[in-house]
Amino acid sequence: MTHQLVVAHRAGNDLDTLRTALTAGADLVEADIHAFRRRLEVRHLKSLGPWWLWDQGIFVRRRDTHMLHLEGLLEAANGDPRLLLDLKGVHPRLAKRLAAAIPAGTVTICTQHWWMLNAFRDRPHVRLVLSAGSRRALRRLRKRLRTRPAYGVCIHRRLLTPDLVTELHRHAALVFTWPVDTDQALRHAHHLGVDAVIGKNLSLLRPDSVGD
């Protein structure tokens, strides 16, 4: 099998981890993009009303959180084409705001809300990835791909089999999977035959980059 692409999961949500991942040779660096009021924020934490952020039992006050905005992320990336921007939530203006804000260079956009990708259809250097994290979403994705091929699809690893990956390759150039954070998960990803693995441990996913 050819080299699997390595995607640094959530590394773009912080400028220090962004730089570390780019220097370590990650093929793509993922950042989570949320719309809040008139700004595009880079964070994994979800909004709970206007004052709180949360994730899996963690609650923090927005005012106590250092917030990275899209402008800061793009400035730090300095035109590097390895950004993968994952659109979070269903804010009706998120995709259009992002399409207007990103520069003309290459960038990858991923979301589980596929209608958002329509905002980027006229951007030839934007690579679009459709994500599915449930069996229901996967069924919808397989049906869609039969008539509308895609640059890439991103499927939760528990949903995949080698035969399914072969099917997806008929309609998508690249098949991504997540999470891949252990040796066992990495072996499973190799067995599945996916093109790209998404994980937080770059030394596991790309051991040859350690010490570069």
C-alpha cells in the first residue's frame, strides 16, 4: 500500500500545536471552525449559550478562554496548503463567511453537514471532504456518492470494512478515517486500506518525523 496521509487531529486549534504539527511533517492539520456572532472561532469546545463552552462534561466560561480566531490561524499558517478546516455546528452563515475569508490558495474543508460545502463549489483550490460519524449518515453518504462523486470522504473507523473502503474508492479519491490514536487503531487503519489517518499522536502516525 502507498503512504497513508497523516492528519494532525485538532492541532490547528492552538498556534503552538499548529506549528509543531507542520514542522513534524503532518500532511494536513485539522482545525475546528465555529461561527459565533460575527466572528469565526477556532476551537473544539461547543457553545452553551453566549457565556459558556463545553465538551464531555467540561464547562468553562467564554470570558476565561483565550480564543483563537480564523484570522490568527491563517496568519500563522502563512499560506501553507496543509490546513484542514472542519466546519462545526449548523450556523447558517458559517460556510459563506469562511468562503469569503479564506485566501485563494489550497485548503481542505470537511464537515458532517454537507450542504455547507455548496459555498465552496466555485473555489477550484478548495478540496471538499464529506464526513460521516454514524451508520445513518454513512448510508446517506453511500447513496449520495453513487450520483455525486467527491474529492474525499471521512468515516469513523468503527463503521469501516475493507470492502466498504473499496466501494468508497469508486466514488471518492481519498478515504479518511478517525480516530487513530493507538498502535491497534493504526494497524486496523492499514488493514482497512484507507488513504489518510486522523489522530493526535504524530510520533505514532509518522514515526520517521520524530527528531526532524
